[in-house]
Amino acid sequence: MIKTKLPVQEKEIDGQNKLVKTERQIDVEIDTSLFAEERWEQNFPHNAKNETLFAYVERIQKAGLMESKAHILSNLKALYCFLESKELPDFKSFLKLFDLADAEYLTRLVEKIKFVFEIALQTATADGKN
């Protein structure tokens, strides 16, 4: 597995009733094993019925959906399947880590998603040639 960090944001109200945003990074591992496909089938059976996780990522990549912030949930579904971390117990908890209202943060998140997908697809291509 390949270790990397995932940017997440947390918000809280301080003692003066002001919203305070903090960004942190959580340690994750990119998992391109068969277990990623298992997570895909278990968490997104409707999608898995029609295509594998890798086929899904290739399709959204070719369609330009990875660049589209309007399709961020589709990207996060696949991203969740490729990541392993103690801080990601389930998909709902995973989604709660991201603040989609912050455009600058969202841009960094999209870049991280693209990075993980590139790693996953490169690994799949390399594995397919062996």
C-alpha cells in the first residue's frame, strides 16, 4: 500500500461564538488490492452491478468528471474504496470530513482525488501486464 495524507476540515464555534475552521491531514494508505473492489461492491452495489471500481474510475476520468466539482460525490465514492485508514470507519463518516462550501479547499481535495486515481490506474495497468 502507498502512504499519503488526505486533507480534511473541521469546524467549531469558539468561546466568542465565532466559527473556527481548522484543516488537518489524516494518514491514509492507497489500497489497490482486491479489497478495494470488495468495498466498492459492499458500499455501492447499484454501481457495482454495472461496472467494476476500476472501470468506473476510468469512465469518470474519460468523461472529465474528475475535474467537475459538481460530481464530487461520485469521485468520493471511488476514493473511499481506494483508501484505508483507522479514521475512516464507514462512508458516512468519510463524507463528514469534507467541507464543500470552501472553494479553495475543494480544489485541493479534487487534486488529491486525481492523484489517488492516477496511482490506482497506474497500479492496475502495471498489474495487468504481469
